Amino acid sequence: MIGNRIASRGSLSVANLSQTRQFVLTAAVTAIGSLLFSENNRLASKMEEGELHNKFNERRSNVVDKPLFTRPQPNYPGHIPLYTYEKLLMFVGSSIGSFFHPERNEFIVALGESSAISPILRALQRKMLADPTGRQILRERPRMTSTSLDLEYLRQLPTNSIGNTYVRWLDREGVSPDTRVPVRYIDDEELAYIYQRYRECHDFYHAVTGLPIIIEGEISVKVFEFMNIGMPMSGLGALFAPLRLKKSQKERLYNIYYPWAVKSGLNSKPLINVYWENILEQDIDEFRKEMGIETPPDLRNLRKAYFEKLKKEKKIV
Amino acid sequence: MSLLTKSAIRSSSGYGCRIGVRPLVQQLRFNSSTNPNNSNETTHFGFKTVNKEDKEKLVGGVFSSVASKYDVMNDAMSMGVHRLWKSHFINRLDAGMRPGSNRGLDFLDVAGGTGDIAFGLLDHAERKFNDTSSTMTVADINADMLREGEKRFQSTRWNDGSDRVKFLVQNGEILDQIPDNSKDVYTIAFGIRNFTDVQAGLNAAYRVLRPGGIFACLEFSQVDNPAIDYIYQAYSFSLLPLMGQLIADDRDSYQYLVESIRKFPKQEEFKSMIEKAGFYVPEKGYENLTFGVAAIHIGVKL
């Protein structure tokens, strides 16, 4: 009975207790809170933080000095780490620009670097690492500067050597081996070097195949490079660049140079693994046979013959 | 002392462009290390820190390289809004010899290289007030920009042999060929940001103006609204250098441009600098354009 009374009182008092506990907790929180967070305490902590007296100046200068747009740290000197959307925009802008103005170097440079995505460069890196000369190139990191290739020395080499062919090609085209634009937008340091090496060897590919720097010659070298090395920019060039050419140029390209480039590019050994600086004295025909490169018909002579034929036809007609 | 890298000056492209740049960098290094009077005072060049004496040359390099594509790039970068800013600037100044006055005004446009503000002012004066006697002096520290202005001048209607318009190569902080108290209107549009010593430029402006003369400055400034500021900064740091790279083949100059905008004092601070030079600044002294992307500051010499 007492238990019942207790139980009954208990049930009531449990409810009472929980209500009391609620009330007590709430009251305690309010009381302690009002002690801790009183106006004086709040102002005191603000004064400690320095927000009270210098409120206007401090806040303003903090807001302005911190830039809202930051880039990650560069990985090598001259590196500009771009975000993905920026690389995309650069790709779109430079592909439109290089289609309409392939002679402007900045478009080709931007297109090349924005399209040379990591998977492709890594595949190239593996190709280089699988070959002893490729490994040597990656270890020594040779760069072609205006001083590293001594043109006078190359002119004195025997006519059939690689160095002499190169220098004669330079003279015939009227260009100098000025340094190529440094790579800036490729993030990994070694991949950036591989791309820089690819860019600097471009003239050697011209010299070994004998193709001139006119647009048809450049397109042909690009197809050759694409089939051999696999850079997307050269593939894009091969696809889209001929669309702007005249009919006679297109005919020549599609009938003679594209088949040559595809066959030669696929059948020859990887050009990226050639250490050009060390083989300048080597005989060029031996080199071509070793690599499996065929030379295409001379483009300048073909064009000359074509224009002479036109002139004759006009004279006759 | 920080080293100047080649990226501080534009990177070159193609054949043979590098030759002019490398000697300049080497020469600067040589001078700063052997000059005994090197005060080692540094200032900012965008986000980089450079010697004070080198900043002028670096800025000169930037503007020499952007001179030829200057207006195309301005249109592309601001999507044409800079024209609205400049015409509002000219309309607000409303400068011109009023009918009934006895002498024309003497305008001075500093850092006005390509001449768009200068010709706009003359045009406004002639159209609104029939003012054909005010003179205009266009001063710019960079001879290449000034040459662009002179080229453009050849085809305007003020090239009538009347000697109303003069082009001078002047340092805006000194203005040595301009006598004291000789100008009525001093304008500087998007130029004062590049001065090594902005206060000196303001002091020179005070010196050359006649009492009653007006100092008017149109310059990039800070955006107050944080949301718009975020969009603005993302745009200026990612898209503007990309446009510079693709349209003008010069990413570094445009990177310098956006960094120097960040470094320029805020509206209130610049207003105080103008007051420090001695100008009377009427409340509130500046007008924000496009949420504070640009601002017009006015001062009057009493």
C-alpha cells in the first residue's frame, strides 16, 4: 500500500521531477549564460581581439588584402598552374584561333599545351623510360638553345650528316634555330620537360624529312609526328588544317603526303627517343634506314613544277 | 633584394623576339648590385616586390608591349564598358570654354597615351560649348603609347595645324616641362595606378593646376559587395590574362594589370591622398562606377 502510494506518488513525482529537471536546467543555463556572456564580458573579449577600438580599419584592410582568387604553387620556374576550366577555355580559344590564323605562334603554343593532357604525356613518358636513349634524355634533360647548336661547326660537317642536313635546311627555309617558347601550362615538371623536348625537336623532324615550313609542309610534319609520337595537337592539325587550303594543295596533301606521313610515322621507331645532339655527325641515310623513315617527294619542287605547268597552260590557252 | 624573373617582362614568342628582353633583365640585375647609391627601397609591381628604381622601367616595358593592341584589348576585357566609363567621365567633367568667357581652357591629360580621353574632351567642348580655342596637352611617360596617340591624332579634325594639341613625353610624378599654375583641367584615366609614387603624382597635379582648376581621375578601384567582388576577381585573374595570351600574345602584362588593380588604394584612402596633396575634395569625392570596379575621383585646387 505504501509501495502503491509511493509508486503513485512516484509516477506523479517522476513527471514532476522531469518537469522540475527541465525547469532547473533551463534556469541554470540562463543564469550561468547571463553571467558568462554579459555585456561587459562580451565587450572585454572584443577588446582583447582588437575588434573594439579599431573595428572600422582592421576589418576593412583584412577584407581587401586577402585575394579571393589564388592559384596553387608553381612546380617549376615559369609555371602557371591553371584550373581545369581555364585550360578548357584556352583550348577552345586557341583551337578557333589556330584554325583561322595558323601562322600565329601563340595559338599553336596554347593549343599544344592545353591539349597535351596528362594521360597522353604519361604514355609518352613510359615510352621514353622503356628505351635506354629515352632514359638518357630524361636524365640529362638537354635543351636546344641558340648556343647549344653551333651552326658554323655544323656547316663544316660532311654533306650527308644529320647536322649538315639540318643547317642546310635552315638556310634553305631562311629560319634560325631560335629557342622555342618555354612550356608554362603543363603541371607536372617532367611532363613539361617532355613537351618542351617535343617542341624543340620539331625542326629536326623537318630537316630529316626535308619538308619546308610552308603550311602544307607543316601539316605533313604534323601528321608524321602524330602517327609517331601521338600529340593531340598534331592530330587536330591534321584533321582540320587542310580544310582551309586551296584545292590543288588539298589534292597534293591527300594523295601524296598524308599516305606517306601515316606509313612513315607508324613504321618508324619513336622519334622522341632520338638524342639529336649526340648524332649530329651520323650519316643521315643510315639514320633514316635505322629509324625506318622514308623521305617524301620534295614539296617545294612539286609546287614549282605545278606553278610552271599553270603558267604554260595560261600561255597556251 | 628580389630577383627579377623573365616572367616579370613579357615572354617572347616565335623567332628572335627574345633578344630585346634578356639584356634588359641582365642590365637591371647588374645595376642594382653594383650601384653604391642603391637605396634598397622596394615597392610592388603587381604582386611582385621590386626595387623602386626598377618599377618605372618594368611598367614601361609592359606598356610598350601592349601599346599596339591597347584599344582592342580594352574593348575585349571590359566588354566595351570602358567606353561608357570614359564618356560618363567626360560628361560629368563637362569642361569647355563657356560662351562669354575671355580665354580658352588649358587641358592636361596625363598618361593619356592613345588619346581617347583627350580627343573626347575636345570633342565634348566643341560640341556642347562651341569651344574651339581650348588647348590640350597629352603627356605620357611611354613614347610608344604616345606614338599611338599621335598616329590617331593625324586622322582627327584637330590636326588642322592650329597647334591646339601637343604631345609630350613626361613623367607624371615630375611634369618638368609644364609650368606651375598653368592648367585648368588635369585628367588622368587608368594611369595613376602605374605610378611608382602616387602621392608625388598628385602633388605634381596640384602644382600645375591654376587655382580653381579641377583634378579628375578615373581609375580601377575596389568593389564593396563581396559577392560581386568574388565574381570580379575570378573574372579578372582567370579570364583577363587568358585574353591577353590569346589576343595580344602577352599573358604577363595582363597579369600585371590585374595585380596592380588589387594593389591600388581603396576609394577612401585615395581620397585622403588627394586631400593630402592640397586639393579640396567635395563630398563625397568619388563616384563608383559598375559597383566599384572603376571610380571617378575629383579634387579642386582652391
